[in-house]
Amino acid sequence: MREARIKRQTNETDIDLYLNLDGSGQSKIDTGIGFMDHMLTLLSKHASIDLDVKCVGDTYVDYHHSVEDVGIVFGSALNKALGDRIGITRYGFFILPMDESLVETKVDILTAIDISGRTYLNFDLGKLNPKVGDFDTELVEEFFYAFTRSSNTTLHIKKITGRNTHHIIEACFKSFAKSLKAAISIDEKNLGSLPSTKGLL
């Protein structure tokens, strides 16, 4: 089982996260932030990973610390669960369309991930409304930045088209989930091999 549990406590957040890469998309999410719970539930489902997250944070200040720290812990858990990376596919990319009724809003998000051991984030969702409900949309980038740093991955996320901020962010998380699912999948032709000519990831 490729799984990990990470507990992280600071003066700002107290997080307990469990991750199973070979799960079935089951999740139990409680970050204290409704919109973030929704996004992480989507992530779990579409990546087919089991994910339990409990975060108690200083949301009376704002949501920044909780979102960033969940990204850190999620990335750390992924890093731990992948172990030596032997047999993984390593790369994943996905273009995800989301259409509203009557095709009033069309959202296409391109996401590509490389579980490379090298940290890099290229994030471009264009201009978003500042808020979705009470959630600051600039925190989406903070989540993925924290994730890439702690997971040692390269991640590109780019909006191709789209106007509705909620749908753009939702498509972002779903596209990321599908890309991650591909990258962490086991390559049946290379079960005992590391996907790198360097011999190290």
C-alpha cells in the first residue's frame, strides 16, 4: 500500500492528513473552509486517491495559513507515499473541459505534472474574481505552490478559456487530479525500473 499519514502542528494550524495512492477516491475532508473542502473532495475523487484531512487553523485571521499548510502537508504525504518511485509513470497531463448549460461558460484547463524531484510551479488561471463566497481566490496559487515545494514536483497549470471563477478553479483541481492520477500510476512494463536515465528522482 502506498500510503502516508502526516501530522503537522504550528502556532497557526494543526493538521492531520492521511493519503492512500491506491485508494478508490474516498475522502473525509474538514479544513474549516467550505470551498477548500469542496476542492479537496474533487481532487480525491478524480485522482482515485483516498484522502482524509482534518485542519484546525486560525481562520479568524483569514484562510491563508490553513490553505497553504494543507498544501504543504498534502505534498509531504505524496512524497512519502511514493517512496522510491520505482515503477511509477512519473508524467501526467490532462486538458479538462467544463461547460455550463447552453454553453454560456466554457472552461478548459491544461495541467501537466512531472514527479521529478525538482520543484517548479507555472500557474496561470488568468484574471479571477477576488472571491468565491468567502474564499480568496489568490489562495489557489498558494496551495499549489506549497504542494510543489513539499512534494518535489514540477507542475504547470494554465487556463485556456473560461469566465466563471468557480468553474475555473474547479476545473483546475479536477485537471490536476487527473494529471496526478496518471503520474502516480504504475507502469506495468517497467515495474522494477525508475523512470529516469539518471537513476534518481
